[in-house]
Amino acid sequence: MKQRVRFPRAAVTGGVALAMVLSLSACGGGSDDAAGRADEIHVLVYGDATNKVEKQLVETFNKTSKVKAVLDTIPGADYQAKLQTVINSKQAPDVFFNWGGGSIKPFVDAGLLMPLDDFIAKDPGLKSNFLPSVFNTAEVDGKAYGVPMRGTQPVMLFHNKKVLREAGVSAPKTWDELLAAVKTLKAKGVTPIALGGGDKWPTQMWFQYVYDRVAGPELFRKALSGDKSAWESADSKKALGMIKELVDAGAFGTNYDSVKFTDGGSPALLATGKAAFELMGSWEYATQQDAHPDFAASDLGYGTFPTVAGGKGDPANLAGNTNNFYSVLKRTKHPEAVAEFLKLQYSDEFVKAQLGVGNLPTTTNTPDFLDTSANPAYSKYQYDLVAKAPAFQLSWDQAYPPAATTTIHTAVQQFFNGQIDADGFIASMQSLPAA
Amino acid sequence: MTTATAPAVDSEQTERTAPPRGRSASEVGRPGFAWAAPAAVFFGLFAIVPLALVVVLSFAGWDGLGPPRFVGLDNWKKLLDDPVMLESLWLSVLLTGLGVLVQTPIALLLGVWAAGHQRNRAVLSAVYFVPLLLSVTAVSVLWRAVLDPNFGVPSQARWLFGDGNLLGTQAGAIGVLAFVGAWQFTPLHTLIYQGAARAIPKVLYQAAEIDGAGRYRRFFHITLPQLRNSIITSTILMVVGGLTTFDTVLILTQGGPGTDTTISAYYMYQKAFKSFDFGAGAAVALLLVLVATVISLVLVRLSGYDRMRSTMEGL
């Protein structure tokens, strides 16, 4: 019968293809590859240019250790999804790269990770050799679960020196100066602030800093621990009011949601002088050096986020990516070897190699080598910021577990474009699960 | 007894007692089940089994870490109360509808035009075909760059695009998605129509010309009716393709602004692979299967695809 044959084709191709995509991920780890793993530890890292350093350290480790380390990499974009499927299987690594905070919280809850307290008790250097505001990020429920293993990336307010000069504006130190600068720049026909709203996380950066300046880091910590009332506090509403004021003043222009940072859109705005400021992670510098080397060399200025009069947050507080971390799985067969491997993460060799690829490590011995970095002035400035910061707020979407990311990103975008008001934003944030 | 000489044998009897010379079609070279086995096994393994697993998963809570936990109807209850889910279904249908409305007339006209055997038409048809050869991902990235509000076409055509905030508004983002989809897939449908239009017997046109039918009458009274089956085929392809669109959304809008272009397929991906809530993702997937099934059913019924008649009747 023709009818019977035809119909499933049309419908089933439509639906089942989708269903397949989903369930394929379900069949992940099954087979055991224990063969040859007896005296190996597997180190899983995010695949990118920094792997050079990780490779070097693994080689150094293998020279002296009886247990050999094996470096496995997963290309960037797939990392979190692949990690999630592999971590509770037999192919799970012994040590793996992560972002601290919410990125490891689900694994801690599932009882997969080893608290590093014993390691630290044996070698206090595993904690004391790192900047505390960074080390804290990988603490979950008061226990340390990660050792910093790459560079720190605080968010800073970058500007185009030439545009500011021509507009007769100086880099703003306070929120009011920022608002005044926005007004002046707008009158000159310049978009005051470049924003890659299409990526959503650049928009989130504004919330992180304004909340921290107004309410201090405590508000977010409270909210993160599950106290939803934090979001409806007076400070929260004040922060939202300030952001709204900035957006309504035209600080970001009107088409920021069609612009992305990741495809080079917003950095180009800053570099070509179409915009005056951009709030971005410290990688902005490398991005500009790569895409607009002349601009990076002569006109790229940087500074901290403006202070807010009457705000509770310390003006030296930072937000951004504190660092990446190595965490250890409970089921590792070679905890001693892992501890030795982690010790390499504060060695002189580690610091030199990281600086060599443009990362800024967060070990206490880093200042000794800052002169060897590609841009000593910039590295020193950043290192001082991080070393002196009373609090370093991990990006919200990383502080919460991955399940919260979409909700946060949607809320910040909708608040900026006016689809939701302060109450709508508060309700969205209150719908997040506690971390 | 031979069928040739038996005047009034009923057909059933003929089939049963047919001698070698007059075998009915059903017996001629009809392959056994073994022939279908590879395809059936493949389909079962990669379509039916996963579908069954997804059904199971939709009643479970699973983040990929521990074993799945049975949660009954929780995922479904949450889904039906979820405004984003309902919106996503509507958006999927809207985008699909837009795709059909935009692509069908263009593809139809282009296809009929390209069916001519003139050399310039052959050359241009080859050019029109190019977008189909590019990967959807590459096409999306390309259009994202072309439509950049500050450095792309909109910055040079303010009179048309205003501030160029195409991807920052719902109407703009949906328009871009429909446009990029049309740019990429119109060639496929053009090809279908080109082939079909070439198959229309010339005698029909010749007869019409003798009767004094002009160009438009010939198009509406000969070409269109003759393309009926191709229109149905092409529409069904568009609907299936439209409901499963995913890559263009992932690259161009990521479901934004807000959730304004979060179509069901993208929502499923978000739930499963961004939030690691595989149970909820499975439920979205099933709902999409359900909706796609209903739409296909309706389409098949309405269009008469199930009892497709030949357009060669009377020739």
C-alpha cells in the first residue's frame, strides 16, 4: 500500500534524525581500555595553542617519574560535552582541565572528584604558591578541588586612546565619569562602548562588575549558595537601575546584539575608532595584536572598571576568568604521582613556558619572570591587579553549573534589549538552581 | 486453460492459476525479505532503537554522569508549562512556512526558466546551483559576515537596513534565517522543477499555441498542472528540512535575541548539550517528532501525495 510506505518516510526522516543525534551521545563509554594503563596517568586538557606548555611539562614529569603521564586533548568547543560523557566511564582521565566553580560542582556532587586537602597537607606549597583570590575559585563546599594550571584573565575596560583624545575625554575612573564620557562620545557620533551582544557573555560582564561595585562580592555568593532573596535586594535593584541607565543613554548604540566578539566584530569597532571602549577579558590585547597590530601597539589603552560612589564593593575587586584548573578524580590509581605532577604547576619552568605563550600564571613566583613576557608592562599591570584584588569574581556563567548558562545568557540579553525589566531579570535569576 | 482464451476469468483466479507466460506483476523479480534486510537492520539500529531509547530517556533525569534516574512525567510536565517550548514550536512552524512561501515561487519560476535549452540558461543554471554545493555552516558564517551591521552590507545601505540590527530583533533575525535558508536551498528545488518542466511533453504546448494560448495561459494551464507532483515533492522536502533546521540557527543567532529564534531543534540541543539535561532534551526531541509526524500526515492527506496520479493521463 503506497500510503503506508510513503508516510513514514516523510515523518520519520524529520523526527528520527533528531532523536538519533540525541541518543547517540548516550552510547559513550563502554569498553574498557585498562590495558597498558597500569602505570600511566592520563591528563585531559582543552585543546588549543597552550597545549605546547602542557606537553612540555608532561615530558619533564616523565623524565623522573616511574608512572608516566599521558596528555590527551579535546578540541576546544567540544571539551565540556565530551568531558561530561567520559568522566564517569572507564576512559575517565586521572587529571583534567576545568574552569573551577560551577564547572566542577556537578562532578563533586556526583562524588567523582578527590579533595586536594591531603595533598596540601603533605605539600603546603600546592596552595601557598598560588594567589589566594585565584585558588579560591576551585573550592567547593570549603574544600580545594583544583590547582591553577594556565593563565589568569581578568576583565578590564579597554579603550581607544585616539578616540578619547579627539573627544577630549579621559579614561573614566568613576561611574559618573563614564556616563559623562558616553554623552560626549555620542555627541561626536562615536558609539561609546563596543559590545559583542551576539555572544551574550560580553553583556554578562557588565552585570558582574556593576553588581560587584554596588553590592560587593557577597551578594552573588549568597545568590550562588541558593539564597534567592539576594536577587531582589535593594542593591540588586540599584545595580540593574544603573545598567538600564547606561543602556538607555545609548552607551552601546542600537545594534550590539548583531555584533559578536568571537567573529572579530566588536574588537574591530574599537580598533577602527567606531567605538571608544570595550569591556573584555585580558585576551583582548592578544586579539587586537593579532587582528589590528598597529592599533594594539599605539592606541590600545586599558584600565579597571570604574568605581561606584557609595558602592559596597572594593574598587580593586576583579571579575573574569580567574584561571583554569587541574582537578583529580577519586578513582585515580596513582595519587602520589598525581601529586607530583601537580607540583610542577608552580615550578619555574611552568611559569616561563606559560609567559612564553602569552599566558599570565597566578603563582607567587610569577613576578620573577615577568620581564621575559612578550609585553612586560601589560603583564605586570595585570599581575598586580590580580595579586591585590580582595575578591576575584568568577564569571557568572562559570560560577553556576552548566545547566544555568542558557538562562543567564538569555536574561542578560533580554534585560539589555528591554524584553524584560528588572523584575523579569530578578525572576530569571531566581529560577536558577543553587550551585 | 490459458487466460488469453478464457473470456471471463476473475482476476483473483488468474493470479493463482496463471501460467508462466501471463505472470502477474507481483511475482516478477520480486525480491524476498533478505534483500531488504541490510536497509532494515540499518534503519532499525540507527533510527528505531535510538528513538526507543529517547522515549525511555524522556521519562528520566540524566546529566550524563550517574545512571539515569526515573522521574515519571516530570520532564513532560515541565515542558508543557515552559513558554519557551511552546514558542519554539511556533517558531519552527513559522520558519518552515516562511521557507515554503519564499522558496516555492522563486524555485518554480527559476526552474521553468532554466528548463529551456538555450545556452545562456544552461550556464546560469550552473551558477545558481553553486550555493547548494557549499556547506550550511560555511554559508551561515559567510552571511553573518556579509550582514555585519558595522562592516558589512548594512553599513553601506543605511536607507534599507537602518542601524543594521538585523540579528538583534526578532523580525530581523527570522528574516535573516529565512533568507539564508532560501539562498542555500532554492537551487535544490529549482533543480527539481527544471527536471520536471523538461519532462512536460512538447505536444501540449504546441497544441495550446495552435489554440492561441499566450505565454501566461500556457504557464498556468499547462506548466503548473503538469508540475503538480513536483510541487508536492518539493514542499514536503522543504517542510522536513525546515522543521529540522539547526545549523543556521546555531551559527547565525544562537536562538537569540533572548529566545526569539529558539526553534525546537535548537532548544533540544540547548537542553541536552548545553545544560546537560538529557531527559528534558529527549522530551523536546519527542515532541518535535510528534509535531513533525502530524504535519507530515496532514500534508500527505491534503496534497494527495498518497494517491499520486500520473500527469500523463490522456497522452
